[in-house]
Amino acid sequence: MNAESDERDGAAASADPAPATGGVTEGATEDVVPGVAEVDPELGSRAPGFIKASRALHLSWQVGVFMVGLAVVVAGIIMLPLPGPGWLVIFGGMAIWATEFVWAQLVLRWTRRKVTEAARRALDPKVRRRNIALTVIGLVIVAVLVGIYVWKFGIVMPWKIHE
């Protein structure tokens, strides 16, 4: 499932970490808060050493992690239309997968980067003013439409309907 993490040893892990960063160049600090150095953990399996030592044991570990993560993600998908924290549970399942699989680690890094960018954009004063103005305009439109409906058809309470 993950050949890169199966064959990793001390020499292979320190060989060339640059390709595993997803093409991020040195000095790129767009996601870093000023004054705080953020270093992404190394990609690959986080299984204990005795599990990584045996290929069969590591493969069964990966299958187990995949199945547990899949169960959590499926539960999150079920919670999307139903009451419950669907997206939170889905990201929890992705975090379970990210303990073992590089592709899940990259997806979580991408998601964290996008959420950070969105939060930064949302806090921009110009964007906040625009969002407030659009919300007010939308509420005015809804209020006018509700007023027209009430004026045209009136308000009839459900318990007073006589058919």
C-alpha cells in the first residue's frame, strides 16, 4: 500500500526530504504566522518500529488503519444529511489515515493550507465589509418577499386551517 514507508530506514529518511514537501520551496512563508516557525512533520508511516520491521505485520497494520479510517469517514458521510458533526468526523477519519498513508497526509496539509487562506481572507477588512453588505442586502430582499407574501395571502396559522 505504501512502499515508501515500508522500506524507510535511517539512511533513506535523511536522503533528500525536499521532494516529499510537495514542491514547497525554502523560504515560502505564506502560511506561517510571523514570529512562529512552522515545520511540517515528515511524510510516511508513524507505525512503531517493531511493526515496520516486519513487512507482513506492517501491511496488516496498514489494512487495520485503513479499515478504521474508512469506518470513521463513512460515519461522517452518513452524518452529513443527518444530525451530527459530519465534516468534523470525516476530517477525523482522514487524520487516522494520515498516521499511515502519505496521500492522506498531503490531503490534510492541503486542507489546512486552504482553511488558513480562507480565514486570512475572511479577516480582511474589505472582505468583511463586502460580506456584511451582501448579507444585509440579502436579508432586505428576503424581508420584502416575505412581506409581499403576507400582504397577498395573509397569515393563517396551521391550527386554524379549515378545509
